[in-house]
Amino acid sequence: MGRGGLSVFVAFIVGAIAIVSLLLGDNPALFGAGAGSEELARRLTLPGDVLLRLVVIVIALSVVIGIVNLLYVHIGRLARGKFYSAVLLASFAVTIAWTVLNKGDASLLEAVQVPIESALAALLFPSLALGGARVMQKRADVWGLLFVAVVLIVLLGSLPLAELAPVQAFSDWLMAVPVNAGARAILLGIALGAAVAGVRALLGQDRAYRG
Amino acid sequence: MPLARCAGAGAKQISSDAAGMMAEHTIALVSFILTLMVFSYVLGDLPLIGVLYRVAVYIFVGMAAAFTLVVSYEGLILPYLQDIQNTETSWTALGNSADIYIFFTALLFGLLLLLKPVRSLAWLTNSVYAVVIVVGAAVAVVGALSGTLFPLLHHTVSIPANLVADFGALLDALIIFVGVMTALFYFHYQVRATGAAGGGQSRLARGFRHAGKVFIVTALGAIYASTLLTSLTILSERISFLFQFGVA
Amino acid sequence: MSEEFNWLEYAEPEESAPAPSPRRGLSRFLPRLPRRPRIFRTLRLSFRPRLPGLLRLPRLPRLRRGAQPAPKQSSAADLLGTQDERPLEELDDRLQMLRERSAASLRSEAESRQALYDVDEVLTAPEILDKPGGVISAAALSKAQQQQVELLKDIVGGGAAQANEVSGGRIRLGAPAFSLSAIPRIVGTAVLLLLVSLPFASSDFSEGGLPPAEFQEDRHGATTLYNLLDNLTTDDYVLVAFEYGPAAAGELDSIAELFLRHIVAQGAKPLIVSSNAIAIARARNIIGGINRSVAFSGNELVHLRDYAILRYLPGGSLGLRELSENFADVARVSYKGELTGLEFESLDDMTHIVLIAERAEDMRHWAEQVVTQVERTRLLAASAYAASPLAQIYANSMDEIVGLLVGYRDAYTYGQKLDDDFGALLPASDAPVNEPVSPNRALGGAESQAEGAGAMVEPSPPTEPPPPTVAPLPTTTPRPTNTASPTATALPTATATEESIRVVEVISPEQVRIRRGPTRADDILRLALAGDLFAVIGTNGDGSWYNIALSDGLEGWIAAFLVEEKTLTVAEFLAGGGEASARNPGERVYLRREIIASLGKNRPRYYQARGPIGGDIPEYVLLRDRSAEVPRLEAMTLGTLGAVVIIAGGNVLYALGALRRRRREADIE
Amino acid sequence: MDDTTVQVYSVLFIAITVVLVVTARYFQARRGRRMQRQLAGMDQIPQWLMQSIETGKPLHLAFGGAGVGGDNTPAALAAAEFFHHVIQNADASDMPPLVTMSAPATLPLGQGALRRAWRKGNTLSRAQWTPPDLAYAGAVSASVADDEPAAHIMAGSFGAELALMLDSADRRGQPSLAVSDRLDGGAVAYALADHALIGEELFAAPSAISTDEGGRADAAALDVWRGLIILGAAVLLLLEFSKQLPLLSWQLALGAAAVLIALGLIFSRRR
């Protein structure tokens, strides 16, 4: 077994255990009636529980990996005189210091984080509106036209103006029927793709395990 | 069962008004300035003004990272530490002592992931990462199947009761069905090779794909419009804040 | 050609000749490695002729003349309807070639690389990497090569190179300078921002109506959702999922706050969870907001008594899976690591689960990982507008999901409905007393429940109008300066419109501040304008401040020298508002006039609170700051109109340009 | 659907998928008859690679919020696979691509992709994590000015915040390809990106750019499933109809089939 071999092996074994446990555990009905099936279902649930718990904590800890990476990258940049990295690092340090000193005080959150984040989210509006104005530039075909038409209809349909009642009715129908169908198909497609890719990963056939 | 009336827990939540007021004014002022700094993005790369946006963004990134760290520690690691010390409870059917093993295994795993870039440890770190990936993949597969694929398909093929009475509903159900199927067909990847020039599809297949694309693009357009409305709502809140601050 | 041109963006003379200075920093002084040009020549030869058959697509308008067309950049309509299929092999060949080239070039360097290649990368200092725009990443150079570079640097002109290095490291104020082509974008944005701002500046720009006070019939399950929360009792626990970050606060805070207020007003206990770390902190702030509004009555919510915030659920859907499978564990510890003392078996012990979702994905996760795992409990969902098309699908497809309140407008309707219910008058005495309010509306324990119910729903005898009642003001008010005696308030009954009340009229020409207490240091609650009328509750000790009633249940203080005291009948007092609100007899009615003045905006509203403010129940519901609601709704209307105009206009221009272009091409052919 | 039904179906699904994924490799061996349709923007990637090589500007590859360990693990894996091929082809360049993500658990994936494909030394600082969503979008919009990427390839999990990234890229004239497994991100990508893949195409992107058998097998398995689902759904719908309208069912079925075929024919007229 080469160097990649161990991880593929682990992936395969753990994957098999996880999928069986998550999929089949916790439902005695699946194994017929009787005391034995209860016991079986309970036992099947156990490894999934353990793995889930383990991975949940690992994922929570992965924030540390992210932070280390962030600091690594920006200290490196700072060393090359990047002013903005200094801002970032200072902001990081101040926040940590603040939360350590004022336990449980959320005013920094309200004063800095919330306004910047909301303002960025608010900035999406002009970006989206002006971007929407240029759809026909990027896609000068019938699909672009359709896209723009639907955007306009839904926007108009959201307006509380009495004169637009027919548009509202049409927009409601649009949302309930064709949009519903299209979104459902996209979702189904994604679920299908995720399921197939997931199964492939469970089979240990992913590059991520090696190297 | 009452929510635990722990002795004194949280009892000093009542804010002291005098100090709170000062703080509120400062908070409002700081948020006012930061909001304007972010809005300077609109002006683009004008000298000096371009800096404001990026300074605000970098402050934000640093702070968000710090908050994520703090909240993860306080909101998760601390509670877990608390929880594993409680011998009466356990996370799994294995009892409390297993909790401790799980917790410290997870800590070890986290540490190993941190060492992923170290080449000489790759065999170990990759295996650890593989565990994370496959458990995630298993959850995703189970979730995608039981939460999206089956229910949505089930609902797509189940037509509302009493169809004869309501022709409109029947029509809608049929349109949805046709829409879902053609749009799903749209994604089809494999095409027949029809010679050196390229691949082709039968007229029927191409027709289906065009019909499917109508539904897909319609859905995307509607979602785009909805996203626009959400951002507009948030913008209105921000502007309302700016005005309120301006008045006060 | 399929190039697209973009007159809104910066001109970027890309490629063509080795552009003026595509290589910055040191790179300018380095000789290009021999392999690079060779690769390019070969690659380009093989690429150019074979670009797929997208070239016959309609040309896009080229509005800026004289600019060089970008090199075959992106092609527009290569979406599938119009594109030709190409054999994989062809694509593969090209990529294969690219890969082979690079592999070959690497093989020659393989040895020199090896030394660095096996070193643990953690130990390598980062700064030798990614030099700004560097021609070669330093790590790819062997030591010898690096020395050569140093030498070159010295020879070719260290001074210049250094200067360059410095400018690369300094604050770069955006590489492309500000250009005129950005103007349409700036103007467009300015117009949009202006439109959204107008309603806040003046009430003249009120377009369109407000959302209805009741959910429409066809709104899927919104009414059911409301009723489910309205039927909660003191024994109920509700899991409230705050699945939104600060970004969506502007849209979802209001509905989250309404849900919380509704739940606690019913005496049920909300347990807050989230898989978003920041949302936990936000939840605290929202509770803090509720507490501030009810602070004077001492009815603050106390963590772990009236509500609980549980620890956050990491890992997205994984955390939710954990929640649904091990709810007992999740509920055991609070976000601070304290023990909550809550003992539940499973999620089914929750009366309801309330989900406030920012993203469609959150809805999906809850549908996939939680809804499928619970048996009895239902998910009551609210989402942001952006998430609604998808969330609606889940709401429709799964019976366990109730409702879907969407965005700010539905929040407004929900709040309106709450106010109507909690602040509504009891039915007129000749109507059958169908108690509209469940008797368990009182908070905290059975005894107060019975008492509260009795006090509140007692109907008046049909024939005689009730005596004018005097509002018992909360005596628990913590303000030390409040000398207004509880009996000083003469608030009218609904019927006694002839009865006179003490009011003050603002006479100051300037905007007047209404404060939380009778000193200038106190917090500002509202602004008022000349002519505004307020019912007087009392005065402070020396009469220099009036204690006045505001519509949302708050009381404020206004300096005496800014106002003139009058005595008006209720009818006269009401005449300013235009809202005939107090027609029904039989209940103590408190009229509170609110002045919302946001930059000259004057919108009076009346509230009718069922019980005395400070009595327990309705205050959680009624004491909300609603001052920004109406202008925000109008701003959204105007903003939507602006977006419609801009999107339609822009696309018509581009479409016309495309058509013109296509015709010209046809002519040429 | 009750639990047991779902479980039985799930087991069936997984079993069939395993068989498909394994056997598709053998079927793929005799390739030539089938080929994969082209995905939007894929033909631009070599172009961008060349620009990147020529100008010394890095490519920007973004995972977005696709996180390993959670629900979108498959999306993250597919994106990593896709990026692996891109990075491999960018190997002639001097600047390693910039890989960004907002899910910290994806960081090792990004690092791994870079290290496997980019064999020219330390790339540790080229995989960068930023806190989620808007902070991420903001950081990318700022890095558009800082690092001046030659092009953006965004594959993973994005929401509406994608608009901010695409908008700032657009301002600088940097081309973009975007695909998101989230619907709002997908819609934004469709409108604002120069090239947009839609939803599921994320999972086919690796096979569209590589010769790897594995990716192709995935796409083939997806197609088989698609066919099965469409057929199965049609049959189920007919059964539903026959329950409600015992008399009319076959007429309706015929009618529906006719409508479908007519639709197909009408639309196939175009082009």
C-alpha cells in the first residue's frame, strides 16, 4: 500500500460505515418487527453518531486552520509592506482583545460588523440592478430576453400598485408554476449530481485523498 | 418542566442605561461612518475614496475572522468541554467516557489537519481528511436523497386531488411536470457523435432541451428578481439608519 | 468575431503587443525565459483557427469607438441552445498539449526544484512568493538562479528596481485610474440611491399602498403560522432557528423580533439555535432590543428563565443532523457553556420549530436534516425574499412545513395582525363575546394567567357605557425622576369623545426632541414638529417637563417651554389624525398619538392598547419601534420602480445595438 | 413517503450508482461514439490560462462557501477536481493561481489541489481563507484590485454576494466563469458572469476540461440516472392519473404524450 493507499482505504471503510449507519440506522421498521430489529437499528446508529460528533468538532476546529492561514497570508503580505493587511491584522487583534476584555459585550459587533456587513449587502442592490441592465450585452439572444422579461415581471409584480394587478397575478402564476418547475429541476439536478459525486467519494475515488 | 431557574444566571442582563446611552451614541456614530465608507464603493477607484472601501472591507474581514474564532470557542468548544465533564450525560450510546475520547480524537484530528501542508505527514493527514470528507459526503448523499430528490420527485408526480373539477390546477400540475422533466433533460451531457464535425442530437431531444431551458431561465430570472428585492430591503434599512442618524 | 464590448468598464488594452507594462516590478528587468514565447507561439497557432463556431452570433454594440476590441475574450451566447457540440478529443488535444508543454518545461527544471519541493512548506517563508506581478515565483528558482537575478538587479539598475518594488508595496490606489466610462454606472447608482432615499426625506413620495393588515387567503399557510404561534401556552417551548447573519438583518430582524415577541407574549419559551455563529450574538442583541422597550415595567426577559440561547451548530447540515438526532445534548448547554437544565428527549418535545432563513440553502438544510427527522413538530418558516422561490417549493412539497412569510412586507403584515389582535378592542358589547384572545395570554404561571384573563376579557354590560377609567400607570417604573402620579393621567375612554383631556401642542418652530426622561441628558425617543399634539400623562416635580404618551406605548418627556398646554375633547384630539379608531365602547382604550418625524415627515398613528401598558401581556407586542416601517416600504417601492426602469432601459439599448449590428453584418454579407 | 420507503429507495439508488460509476469506466474505454456536450465558457479557459501566463497575473479560483464535511461536500470535491485540472494547465505560468474559499474545512482541499497540480514550490500562501459570505465577497472584491487576477473561475457554493465579486471583476475588465450549487448564486452568475454554468453542470465541469476517465464516468452515470428518473416519473404520473381518472387515463396519457412531442417539435424548429 503506497502513501495514497492508506487514505483511500480509510475513506472506503469509514465511508461504508458512515453511509450504512446514517442511512439505515434509527428505523427498526426496516428490519421487520421484533426486539432484535430494535437492537440492530440501535447498533447501526451508533457508529454514525460517533463519526458525526467527531466530524462536527473537527469542522468547528477547522476555524483555527482558517485563522492560521489568514494570519500566515497577511503577515506575509505585511512583510512586503501591504498596508491593507496591517488594517486586517489590527482589526483582528483589536476584536480578540476586546472580546477577551469585555466578556459578552456585543457592541463591537453592532458598531462595526453589522453596519459593514449590511452595507455590503445593500451594495448588492445597485450592483444587481446595473448588472441586470446589461444582460442583453452579455447574452444577446432569446434567452437573455426571456431572463430580463421574467426579472421585470417579478419586480413589477412585487409592487403594491393597484394598476399593476394583472401583472401581479401573472407574476404569482409565474412563481407558482414555471419558476417552481425550473427551480425544482435545478435542485433535482444538483441533488443528483451531489449524490453521484458523493457516492464516488465514498468509494474512495477522489483525488482529494491522495496528495 | 420549567426552563431552569438557575440561581442568578443571567440575572444581570438589565442594561445600565446611563453607560448604555453613551455606548449607543458611539455605536451609531461608528456604524454611520463605516456605512458611508462601504458605500464609497459606488464611486469606484477615485483617489482616496477607493481606499475607504477597502479599509472598511479589511476591517470587516479581520473582525469577522476574530468573531468566528471567538464564537466557535465560546459557543462550541467551551460547551463541549462542559458537556464531557458531566458524567451523567453522553453523546452516544457508549457512555460518558467515550465522549472524552471522541473529543480528544477530534482535537487531534484538527491538529493534524493544520499540519496538512507538511509533506512528510501526508499519509496521516490525508487519512484524517478523508474521514472528514467521507462523513460529509455520506451526510450529503443521505440528505440529497431523502431531503431533496425523493420528496421533490414525489411531489412532482403526485397530482392534486379532484382534478376533474379544477382544470386549472390540472394544467398547472402538468406544466410543472413537463417543466421539471424537460429542464432536467436539459442538463444531459452525453451526446451522440455524428461525425468529425461534432456531436448532435435528434430534433426531438434538442426541442426538449430548448423547452427545458425556457423553464430554467425563467426560474433564474425570478430568483434574480427576488435577490434584487432582498438587497433592496437591506438597502432601505441602511438608508433609514443613515437618515435616523442624520436626524439625531 | 465574438468579442463583446463593454462601454461601462475601463478600457483595457489587453495583450496585442506585449502590453506597455504587463510585467511589473522586477520582472521588467528580467529576460523572458526562452520557453515562454515558444510555448505561446505554438499554442496560439493551435488555438486560433479552431475556436468553436460561436462566431456567427449577433455582434454586440460597440459604443466606444476607437477602442481596441478585446482579444477574443468571452463569447456571449455560448449557452447551449445556440452552441455547437464539439468532440471531446479536440478539446482534450489542446489542453493536453498545454499540459505537455508545461510538463516538459518543468522536467528540465526538475532537479533544481527538487530541493525546495520536498521541504516542508510550512517552514518556507511566505515572502519569497507571489511578488507583486512577479515574472517568476521565487520558489521556482534555484539558488543559483536567484543569485543571477540578484546580479541582474544590480547590473540593470538597482535604483529603478527598488523604486518599483516600493511602489508595488505601497497602497496602490486602484490600478486603472478613474475613467469617464464609469460615469453611467455612478449615475445609475446615484439615481437608485436617491430614489430609495426620497421617502425618508419627505412624505410626498409615497407611491403605492402598504401591505395588507391580514394575510391574503392564497398566501400559503401564513395565517396558519400566525395562529399556531397565537395558540401557544405557558407550557410550550419553541425552537427558534436564527439562520441569518448580519447581512440579512435589515430584512429579517423585524420578523425575528416579531416572532420572539409573539412567543414570549404568549408565555411560551423560545429556545434559540443557529448554525451561524454570528447569528447567536445577533440573537442576544435582538432580545436586548426587546428588553429595552419593556425596561420601564421591569418585564425584561431573563436568559435561562424566559428564553434560552443554545450553543451554535457547526458544520451546516451536519450540525443540523446533530440537532435532530441528539437534541437532548444540544439543549443541555447554553451558548456560554452554562447548563440550561433543559431536559428533552428529542425535537418532538418542541411545540413548534420556527425557522428564519436568509438563504434558500438554510431552508433546504432544515428540510433535509430536521424536518425528515421529526414526527409531530412542525416547522414554521419565514425567509428572505431571495430565498423565497426555493423555500416556497419546500413549503409546498412538505406537509410538515407551515407557512412561509417572505421578507419585510410579510413582516409588516404580521406585525399589523399582532397589533390588531393584541391591541384590538374587545367586541362591542352587543356583539357576542367571542373571546378573541386565548385566556392563557398572560405570562408566567397559572395564577396570573387566571387573573389576567379575568381582568382582560370581562365584557362591559351592553347598555351602560363604562365610566371613564383612569389608567393605572406602572408604579414599578425605575426612573427616579418620574414624579407623575399614577392617577394624574386622564386618558379617555372610547365613548367619551366629549370628555376633555390635557394635551400639549408643540409650538417650537424647530424639531423638538422627546426624551426618555425629564432631563436633557436622557435618550431621545422621537422628534416632533410644530403642531403635533400629545396626550399628557403628568409632569415632573417643577413642571418644566411634561410626561406624554406616544403611540407605540412608550412614554416620553418633552420640555415645557417648547409646548403649549391645552385642553381638548377627545374628538378634537383625534381630528388631527384622521383615523377613526375608537368607536367601540366597552374597553379601556388608550389613545396615544405617535409622531414620527424623519426629516419633516409627519405620520400620526393611533394605537389602542387593550390593557394598561406595563400590565404584562401586550407590551411585548406593542412596544416596538415602528417609526421606520412606512418610509422603508415606500423606499422599496420606489427602488423597485427605479430598478425596473434601469433594467428595462439598459437592455433595450443593448438589444437595439445588437439588432443594428446584426443588420449591418447582413448587409455586408 | 415514510422512512422505510425512503431508505429502501436510497439503498437502491446508491447501489445502482456504485454499479454505474464502476462500470462506466469500462464503457468509457470504448469511447468515440459518445462525447460530452460542451459547457459554457470551457473553451475560454485555455485563453485565460494564456493571458495569465503572458501577463504574469494569477488566475483566481474560488470555492465560495462550499465546505467539506457539510452538505455541499460533493460540490467542494467537484470544484476541487475542476480546479485541479485548471491549475495543472496553468503550470507554465509564473504565478500560482489564487485559490480562495470561505469554508475553513475546505482549506486543505484547496492546498492539496494546488500542491498536487502546481509542482513549482511553495503554494501555501496561495490558498486563502476568508470568513464567510459577505466578508469573503468583500475580500475578493478588494483582491481584484490587489492581485489583479487575469480571470476568475468561481465554482462552488455562492449566494447573492457573488454579485459583488462579479461586479468588481467586471469593472476591471477581468473575465469570469461562475457556477454555484445555490440557486441565488446561480441566478446572479447567469446575469453577471461572462460565462455561467447552471447548477448541476458544476459536477460535470471536471470532465469537460480533462481526459480523466473518472469524471467522464460521473457524467455518464448522471445521464443514466437522468434518463431513469424521467422515465420513472412519467410512469408514476400515468399511474397517478389512472388512480384519479380511471376512464380518461389512457386518453390523457396519449394527449400528454402528443403535447410533449409537439412541444419538442416546435422548439426544435428554432435553429
